[in-house]
Amino acid sequence: MRWYPRDQDPVGPDTFIPIAEDSGQMTQIGNWVMGEVCRQLSQWNELFGEFPIVAVNISTRQLESDEFRLKFQSQLKQYNVPGHVIELELTETAVMNDPEFVMSELNRLNNLGVKISIDDFGTGYSSLDYLRRLPLDFLKIDKSFTQGIGGSANDEELIKLMVTMAHTMELQVIAEGVETSDQVEFLSELGCDLLQGYLLCHPKPAKELIQNLAESFTPPGSLMPGDRPVH
């Protein structure tokens, strides 16, 4: 998301999302975002004959009532989008603010088939007991650790521990902030499941992602670059 004030430079979400949370507008914004995601997924399905998977950051403010979930469920139905092609991401710190309530709401979302991931893992305080009990599918290693590959033995050891822990919990691991081939090699050797970062693709408007998606949806048996899963 970007906010485009009249005659000013775009404002990033790190600036305006906290304001939206404090002013009570987060649910309204979140409902609009999920509607746009479902609409775009429907268009891509018409174009490619298959749904790509889209990950969306959400705030725990959106989970403070059932409004977000009920609206989201209606949007999935409106655009005929299966829940399993959408991944909802929360930070571990956000989850720990009210773990019991968040857990109950995430379970209801998970019942829609939606995938759940912990974002920026390693940068906040989390209880392994709560992580074990949450309906998680993915754990995302924060880019601050990825950037230490090749320069920090401590970061490399921590990444190894996180990958091992996640796989023990039967979670897939996504490494954020991948920018070099050395990082790819290190993470691949560890068995990291998915990679995300500028080495693979910079942020783009939806209409500019068509070529990337076209390469991902190649016919069975093809040796095109899209054959390897990229998150």
C-alpha cells in the first residue's frame, strides 16, 4: 500500500498504518485491501486459468472483532476466490499482544482455508507455546538475519536454528530480504522452503507483475524459470 496525498510524494505504510491503527480506521482500510486482493486474484485467474498465492499483512486491530473475518468471507464468495490462495501475515509481537483472542480468531480464519504466517520472526518476543498452538503454515525469517549471511556467524547460526525449529513444527520457512546469490545458496542448503527479496523481484503495481506471473504459470513439464516456486 501507498498513500498518495495531492501534490506530494507517496507515503509508505510504515508511516500511515500506525496512524490508522490509533485512529480506528484500520478495519476499514483492511476491508478495502482484502476486497482489492480478491478482485485482483479473480482477474489473474481469468487470465492464467489458475490462482497465484497472495500474502497480505494484517493488523491485530483487524482481529479485535469478527467484522474483518465476516467481511473477508463475503469477499471470497463475491469474487469466487478459494481461501487457500491467500496468506495472512502477522508479526509475532502483534500476536503476543492478545494471544488468546488472536488465536481464536485465527482459527476461524484458518477454517476458511486461509494460510497463516508469522512475519518478521526473530525481531520480537514470542512464546513458543503460543506459536505451537497457533494455526500457522509459514514462518518468515526477518531480513535483518538474512542480511547477516556471509558476514555474521551468529546470524547464520540463528537462521539454522529457526529453520530447524520451523520444520520441527511442520511449518514452511520463508526468508525475507534475499538480495544476493550467496544468500540463496546458503538458504537453499539449509532447506529453506521459499525466498522473498529484491533479487527475485522489486515491488511493482499489479499490472506490471503480469510477465512475472506468466513465467510462473508455465505448462507441466516445461523447463521455464517459473517452474521453481518463488514467494
